[in-house]
Amino acid sequence: MLKRRINAVLLALTTLSCATPGQSGGGARLPEISLDQGAAGSTVALAPGQRLAVSLQGNPTTGYIWETVPGAESVLARQGDPQFTSASDKLGAGGVYRFIFQAVAPGSAPLKFILHRTFEKETPPAKTFGVNIVVHKPD
């Protein structure tokens, strides 16, 4: 629990320390925040317009894919389809799914993902991942 709180504070401090006046109004671009499965349960602070990249390990050749769960649309907009990058050129190799979002409005919402087989409607997800998103009001 303490580790999650420390991660959340570090993410928030990184976001706030990188912001300078004028960035949200068309100035320099805010840095993209990158998360992986180690950030599960943390709180991520974003400024309006800032991008968030979420990278999750997976292997689509097994039939399992990562998908977002509806709920964060009020503060985040997904930018394109998720991209999968294989860890090797070997047939059936696992790799990383990468989702890109942009903060679109102040507020907070949970951002959740499930790893599942879409054709197994009655089966619970094999894994889940979630973070809490907070988009701050522009200055």
C-alpha cells in the first residue's frame, strides 16, 4: 500500500514539475507519461492535453487480448488503436500492447483494462490492470 502511494506521489510530482506556464495554452508540449503493470493501483496526475502511454505484456497468439473497460471517457480520449510489438521475430512470441490516451477534460476517473478472450463471454478476465486518472484544471 505504501509503495502504491509513493508511486502515485512520484507520478504527480513528475507531472507537475515538468509543467511550465503556457504549456497547456499552446506552448511547449507536455511530456508523455508512460506506465506499465508496475503502476497498477496508482493515481496518475495529468494536465489537459497531456498524453498517457500504457504498456501491458501480452501474447495475442494465445487468444488473449488487452482491452479498455469503459469509464474514463470523461477525462481521457484514446488516440488510435492499441499497438502490439512482439518481443522477438519467433512465431507465437509474446510482447507488449501499447495504448495511447490524451487528457481531454478536468476531473477524475478510473482507467481499467482486462486481459481476456473476446470469444469467452462468460469467463472472467485472466488479468486486470487499473490506475486512477486525475486531470487538473488548467491554470
